[in-house]
Amino acid sequence: MDETNYILPAEWYPQSAIQLTWPHEGTDWNPYLEEITDTFVQLASVIAQRERLVIATQDPDAVKQRLMFALSKNAMRRVSFCQCAIDDTWARDHGALTLLPLTENYLKSTERGSQAISLKFQFNGWGGKFPADNDNLIALHLYEEGHLAHRLEQHTDFVLEGGAIESDGRGTIMTTTQCQMRRNQPRSRQQIEEELKKRLRAKRIIWIDHGHLSGDDTDGHIDTIVRMAPRGSMLYTYCDDPADEHYADFQALEQQMKTLQRADGKPYRLYRLPLPDAIYETDGHRLPATYANFLIVNRGVILPTYNQPAKDNEAARVLSAAFPHYDILPIDARTIIRQHGSIHCLTMQFPKGTAK
């Protein structure tokens, strides 16, 4: 098959499995390990009701024992484990991206799994902020142990985190200027754009220039502020409180969103997600709470919530409009954001037919 005739599928395409990388006492989760483990169990339970779950963990037996008390026997049959050393738990950024062959019926083809390509990019702890040597190898462990049913393509000369990009499944990739310009230096923006197009087999790149969240360690990942949705739609975070530190930047984001066009020249259908009220850590720094960090699973959307009923409900209504016929599945993400991420950051999906 032509090596350029591939696509990075949109996340709402049918899925085989979701990856989680399980927390342990040697991670930064240690001070509240029990609380975050409870959150992971909730995530595992919701995911395993709808598709396979692949868990990277240092202690498969202990995780299995924990899950057996929460998951049904049928759900447990959908869970598999990969034992490996782990620095942290952000599977979105150390996980492999998956390309599918672009044919007329590639979603229905029985051959797509054997033809799919896993892309393993370099992961360096968001620009060297945190240790990442073990996490940088997790995708290789999954591949070598047979959890991925397709071939691996390594891009060790290029840094790219899964949370830094969004795909519409039609050749358009969206990313943020502030993140990409802090990776892969001294490349220029144009050089980075060409590299993204070549490596992801994309036709065009949309650059988002605004929307940095206070407390975010990723230098502005796209999955914290803007997400793509079916039917030529996008969701973006807005802030209408002039007293909020994010106000000016998110007003600029909203203006930019209104100028964006699809590949066919038509405007995107836009949905506004509220910015949660400020949540602070005990030392006083603001945490990056966002509803944009939702996870799409088969026929469902897992929504991070923050015990803010009015805004949690508004976010659920917006997601229901953007994803009609999908179940909205809320999970409390207040413990997750204490380590400056949310639900999407903890997960990586594998398209249908690509995970054993």
C-alpha cells in the first residue's frame, strides 16, 4: 500500500480499546494514591463496559485484584495487562498514535488492522520538565508484547504528544502554536508544520494561537481548550468573566475560532464549553480544570466534572448537542487535575481492528 495513503482517524471513529497507565506509589500521585486509584477504577469500569481496556502497570496482579471487586466478569474479560516500568500515567502523551489505511471502505475492511501503522514519537516529559525515560518506552512494550496488532513506525527524532493534536479523520490536524514552538527546536513553525503533515500523512494544519490554561504543564495542549467533533464541528472553552485571569486570552480564542474554515471552505459548527470556576491546590496555585478534556469511547463521551453542578450540567448539554446519540458519562476529575491533567490526558484510544 502507498505509505502516504493513510489517515489519523478522528477519535469518534469505532474503537478496539483504550489504554490506561496505572498509578503507583513511585509516581507523583503517591500523596493521594488511594483517591486517584478510585478514579482509575471508575474509568476502567466505564471503558470496559464498551470496549477493550489495555492497562500498562508495574504490578498487574495488584491491579487485577483491585478491578475484580468493581468490574463484572464480562467486563474483566475485556481487560489485558502489560507489565512495565512507569514514571507517570499520562497515556495520551506517551501512547502510540494509530494510522489507518485510507480506502473507500477502510472502516469496514477486515484488512485494516494488519495494514494499520502505530506511530511511536519521542516523549521527553513535556520539554524535559519531568522524568520520562520509562514512559518513553511504554508504547514499545505494548507492541513487543503483542497488544497492538499492526506494525510500528518509530519517529525518535521528533517530539510529539498525543494531547498536542486533534484530527478530523479527513486530513486536517489541529494543534497549538505555543506547544509546538517549544518542541523540536530550532525548527521554524513552517518546518514543524511540514513535519507534522509528513509524519501524520495530513493535508493541512490548523494552528490555534490562544487559550493557555493556568496550571497547565504541557505548554498549551489542544485537548485542554479545543476539540473536534462529528459533522464539521468544534468545541472550545470560553470565559465570560472579566475578573478571571483567562478572560482576555479566551476572548481572543473565541474570535479566532469564528474565523476557522473546514477544508471545503465552509465554517465550522461551533459549540462553547464553559470554563470551570477556579479550583486551587492547597499551596494556592490554580489547577487546569477544563471540560474540553473529555474522552470519546464507543457510543459514549466521558465528561470530567468538578462538583460545580451548574457548569457540569452545561458542559453535559453542550456535549450532548455536539455528539448526538452518544451517552454522556460523567466522572469526577478533581483528583486528576491535582497533577495538572484530566480524563483525556490519562487515556489513549486504539481504532477498531488495531488492538489484539
